[in-house]
Amino acid sequence: IAFMIGAGISTSAGIPDFRSENGIYQTIKEKFKVNSPEDFFSKPLFKSKPEIFYNLCKLMNFDSFKPTLTHYFMKYLLDKNYAQIVFTQNIDGLETKAGINKDNIVFAHGTSNEAHCPQCNCDVDVNEVKHCINNDEVKYCPNCKGPCKLKVVLYGENLPDNFYTNMFMLNECDLVFIIGTSLRVEPFASLTEQIDKHKSWVVVINKELVGNFDYKNNLSHSLFIQGLCDEIVKSILIDCGWWDEFSLKYQI
Ligand code: APR
């Protein structure tokens, strides 16, 4: 089993997603009066006005949030050795908080648990950057004097190497869960092309219909389950006879 996940699995933790009606992009549009909120996560804007990115990171402070039932579902299947890999677009770090080993996660859009200087690519103490975020300052690189940032992937930046070196795993698995993502952002969305649709099952769990799979054709090995992911995952756990063990283990 492989997972491909997005911001929708963290909304029940209290972290808004990006494109829903009350998502982060709506907040940015209203607060900064802009039409294309994605620009706020772009490399050019960061270089010219790093303080805007710092302001956004303060807005999205993730440190106080807890993993959701869906995060623990991934951990549970990894511990049972049914699942092998999680491709996440999320930077909130809730996968790690749920106890998922970093060796089983591809942070496709980076992580807010590390920091670097994107100019000279040197690592920087993440606590120093978070201190500046919380105090409305900008951390500048001691080497090249450029602005430092949390190690999240901005539009225009490359995804981490292990996104590419691990994508073959999607071709080898029996089942791919795609949960809580609009599948609107490349190259993450194109991971679905790695899936062998004749061999693997694809189960999409999302509040709204997403994914260009042939859900109506019973022979297409793809299933769309519409609804809130925590509720759907709970019913899967119950149907598999795992709910008692799961809820005891994670106190849910
Ligand atoms: N259960 C199921 N689905 C949900 C839930 C929920 N509780 N909450 C939200 N969703 C769905 C929304 O309906 C939406 O289709 O999750 C999806 C989230 O989509 P986006 O907000 O676009 O988030 P995501 O797909 O992760 O965005 C990808 O865009 O801006 C970039 O880098 C950013 O990683 C992000 C990328």
C-alpha cells in the first residue's frame, strides 16, 4: 500500500487546506488583496520580499497541532507492514508527530521542521528561523547574507530528490490511497501516472470529486469515496476488524 496525501487530511486537526472555501488561499486573497495567492509561495517573491513569506509562516504556525485519525491510519498500516511509503504534500509535520518514520515518508513539498538558505543551500538552525517568524524579523544567512527560510518547496523550486527516486514504488504496490488532495499541483499530481491501473487498486477519499480515474467502470480498479477522510477511514478500520486494536493503540 502507498499513500498520496494532501492538506485535506489535516483540516480536522484545525489546519485549513489551501483551496477550500475557507482555505489559506482565500485568507491570503482577502488579507493581501491579490488574485493569485500561489505567488505568495513563489521563489521570486521570497527573494524580493522575504518578510511576506515569514508573515505567512506565522499565520500557518503548525507547532501546536496534533495528528488526525487519518495520520494514525497510515502509521497503523505501516506498522503492520501493509504500507511502505507515504508521499505527502503537507509541510505541517503531523506525519512525523504520528510516529511515522522519516524513511517511509517523501516530503514532496518540503517540511517546516528544517531550515536552509536557498541561495547558498547551507543548513540553518530551524529554531532561529522560527524565532524570527514569531518576532516579525527575517533570518539572514551568515555566509551569503541572503534570506533564510523553512525548507518548504516554493513554486519555482525543485522537489527533493527522493520524490523522484521513490516514485517507482507506486508502480509496484497493490493499492494506492489518495486522500485529502485536489491533485491540482504538479509534479505531485502526475504521480498517479506511475500507478499500473491494471494491477493496482486506487482508492480516492476526498470531500469533493477529484482525480481523472474511470470510477464508473467496475473493471477500472479505481474507487472514489466521497466524504470526510477521518469518518471514511474509521469505517474502513471497522470493516477490517481493526477498530478495537487501533482505537486502543492510539487512544481515539
Ligand atoms: N476529508 C476529505 N477531504 C478533505 C477534507 C476532509 N476532512 N478537508 C478538505 N478536503 C479536501 C478538499 O475538498 C480538497 O479537495 O482536500 C483537498 C485539499 O486540496 P488543496 O486545498 O488544494 O490542498 P492540496 O491538494 O494539499 O494542495 C497541494 O498546493 O499550494 C500548494 O504546496 C501547496 O501542498 C500544497 C499543494
